[in-house]
Amino acid sequence: MRLERKRDLELERRKGLAIKTIIALIWFGLCFAAAYFFVNWLLESETITYGFFYSRFQIPRSVSQEVILFGLMVAIVFLIQFFVVIVYAFASPIGRLRPGKPSVETREPDPNADHYDYR
């Protein structure tokens, strides 16, 4: 009985995980697209140049420009995700919970609670 209860709780916890994964992939795709356009805009307006990265960071000239472009895109996506996490921590009620704060309810139910009657 306990194993079935644990399995049911695990399935309940995983419910909706596929749609969350799809939404996360779409979000990353949008972030990469925004980063691509932003980096291309910076390069076309000559705010930054490939020569800057070759000389400043001493990257060998054998490294192609596409690798530098991809590295910049990853760095910008990382920054976007970092700020999203910070905003989530300040804005959401779950993000503002302090660890160890006493409460009557728990987020994860006890799998052995089937033989207790709380009503």
C-alpha cells in the first residue's frame, strides 16, 4: 500500500512537467533569438568588433567568428536567465519564503500519512 501511495505521489508531483519543459524550451529559443539579434546589432553598429575579442581576450585568430558569436549569445542568455531568477526570488511568494520558516502545511505530503486520520 505504501509503495502504491509513493508511486501515486510521485506521478502527481510530475504532472504537468512535460508542458513546463516545452515552455522552458520555447523560452530558451526566444532568449537565443533575442541574443542573436542583439549581438548582430552590436557588431553591425561597430559598438564591439571581433578584433576586440581577438586582442583583448587573446583569442587566437584560428577561432572562427561564429564561435565568438555563439559564445556571446550564450553569455547574454546566461545574463537573461540570471536576472529572471533574481526577479523571481523577489517577486514571487515562493521565492520570498525564508528557509526554515515554520508553517502548519508542508509542500510535500508525507507518504506514510495514509494510516493517520487528520479529519
